[in-house]
Amino acid sequence: MTIQTIGLIGMAALVFLIFLRVPVAIAMGLVGFFGYAAVDGFPKAMRVLGQTPFDVATGYTLSVVPLFILMGDFAMRSGMSANLYRSAQSLFVGMRGSHALATLGACAGFGAICGSSLATAATMTRVAIPEMRRLGYDDRLSTGSVAAGGSLGILIPPSIPFVIYALIAEQSVPKLFAAGLIPGLLLTALYMVAARVMIAWKPDWAPRDDSNPGWRARFADLFASWDVMLLFAVTIGGLYAGWFSPTEAAAVGAFGALAIGVVRGQLSLAAIRASFGETIATTCMLFVIVICAMLFSYFVVQTSLPAVLVGWAKAWNLGPIGLIIVLIVFYIILGCFLDGLGMILITVPVFLPLVLASGFDPIWFGVMLVILIELGLIHPPVGMNIFVIQAQVPDVPILRVYQGILPFLLAPAVLLVLMLVFPEIALWLPNTLFPSPR
């Protein structure tokens, strides 16, 4: 039996285990270990199994993860989301559906200090949906705008998926953070366009906003979220400026969020302890998943499976654009069954060599992958953001949430097309801030 055949059997075994509802981490770990043993022998597989947890746990790249998680948790418990919502409202006063647009803007702002789509969706559900229901918004528009806006949490930096992708693909975290900023802002604008189209199509879904608080009050509301602006400017701005490494920026951000919460009286000692506990639990889970993914990655490399896929792609004469279109369709289907982290950890070791051989930039591909993960967060049947929202407003039928999110699905689809035609949307900022040495 050739090593390529072993690789294909391993991939089939992984898919089989996932369909049996075996946790993705365990499935990758089992296939990675036993597959490596089949290729290189049991003693070498045991050495890899012993060394990989140490390498992952002591690696510098992943040290940023718990700090950004801690920063987001402090921000969530400090009430920053309510101020963001108030600031975003000041930009759309007087427009029909202003609160839906404000929700999307506030989600983008909270995503800039959180790094998690699920946390962004959960937080903004508590802030925005009760207010919109009080004002008479249709549940489909309110839940749809929160679900769509929540997905921005992993595209606008800081982003945990970007860090995981950087580790697996051996890419620069600062470059990925820079690459996600412009697409994130563009997707926010596209979501707002989708919301405006929905409101024009169904005006009864959103009441008129006849309030006119005056420019002085609007400016006061706009700067109510000064703490979020300051936190983002210091952490991500400092990272872009080269003042901090990613880990230093995350540490500064976590301390800044803690300081703001304490000064505002929003963070009690119990809340701080809860934040640390939540961070430890989430980090442990992520590290276990990454360790198992690295075992799987080593197995894939040993089988030369990526080289086989490159050969197949050349034989099929797909061409670079055809290849990306096939991968986009594959990831959309995969998003129906897998969460975003699983999509990155399982597919990047296999597909990235194929993408590089076709002449695409790995930073650009990382942004495309995160956009596809965002799409998976809001499209049926999984749509984790949808279930997060429905769990907090259980009186809204899940079907109505699905109806509300459907028009928003066009926004990431349009962004994918724009990114394919104009890759500089993602590459201009990282190439400007971090030019490659000649």
C-alpha cells in the first residue's frame, strides 16, 4: 500500500468519524496518530505524540490567544457593548431602520475588541434585540441583523481564527490582522446595504425614526464609546505601527480592558475571577484542538497528499480561478457540518499547498477562508450564530431567524467575488504596513 493510499484512507476515516459525531479534535488526533504510525512506524509516531503538545503549548504564536480571549471577556463584562450601540445609533438618527443599522455598526465595533463571532452575537443579542422589539421592529430583521453583524467578530482584527490559521499556515499574525481590516469594514457596509434593501422591500419590518436630538447630543453619543476606540487604537494601532508584537498588543489590550472596567465600576472581583476562569477553559479547549490538528497535519505531510492534489488539479486543467471557485463551493458545503475552527484545522494542511501552487497569496487565502467561515456561521443548517441568538430569545421561532438572515447571505458572497477580482482589497494594507524585504 502506497503512502498516498494511506493518506486517502486517513481522510475517509476522518470524514467517517465526524459523521459519527466524534468530536473533531479526537477524530483528528486518532487519524493523525495512527496514520503517522502506518506511514513511519509506531515508535516515530509515539515520539511525535510526545513532542507535539510541548511544542504547541510553548509556541510563541499561540500565546496571543488567551490574552485576546481575556480582553474580549473583560470588554463584554464591562458594558462596552451598550455604549457602542449608543454611539452607532447617533450615526443613523432619523433613518427608517436606524436601530438595525446601528446594530451592525456596534457589532463591527465590538468585534474589534473581541475576536469571537459567537461572543459578539451573544453580547449584541442582549443589548440590541430587546430595544428593537420595544420599538416594534420585526423579529426577522432584528435577529438577522444581529446574526450577520456577529459574524464580523472573526474578520475585523483581533481574530482568533487568524491566529490559528497563522500557526497552521506558518504566516504572520500582524499581516493577517492588517489583511482583515478593509474586508471587514467593506462587509459591514455590505450588510448595511442588505439591511436597507430589506427595509425598502418590507417597510413594515422597521418603524420610522422621527427623533432629532440635535448635533450636540449626537456628538456626545458618538463619543460615548471612547473606551472602545482607545482600546482598539492602542492594541491594533500599536501592532500596525510596530510598537508591539501580537502577544504584547494582546497583553496591553487585556490590561486596558481590565482597567477601563474597574474605573467604570463594571468589573467586580467576582467578575474578574469569572473572566479568568472562562479564559482558562476556552484556552485549554483550543490548545487540545490545535495539538490534535498538528498531529493530523504531520500525517498529511508524511503522505504527500497535498502533492497528489496539486497533480490532480493540473490534470483536470481547472486553472487558478476554477480551483478557487471549486474550493469556495466545497467550503460552503463544509460549513453546513463543521464549525470554523474545524474547517481551518482540517483543510488548511491539505489545500494550502494546492493554493500556493496555483499562484495565490497565503494571506489573501486566509482572509477568503475566514469570510467563508463567517458565511458558515449564518447559513443553515448549522449557523452557530443563529442558534446563539435563538437560545437567548427562545420565543422567536428558529424559522423566523432563518428568514431574517437569508438576505444578509448575499453580502459575504459579494465580498468573495470582489476579493477574487480585486485581491488588493486584502493585500494592500499588509503590503503597505509590512513590506517584504527585497
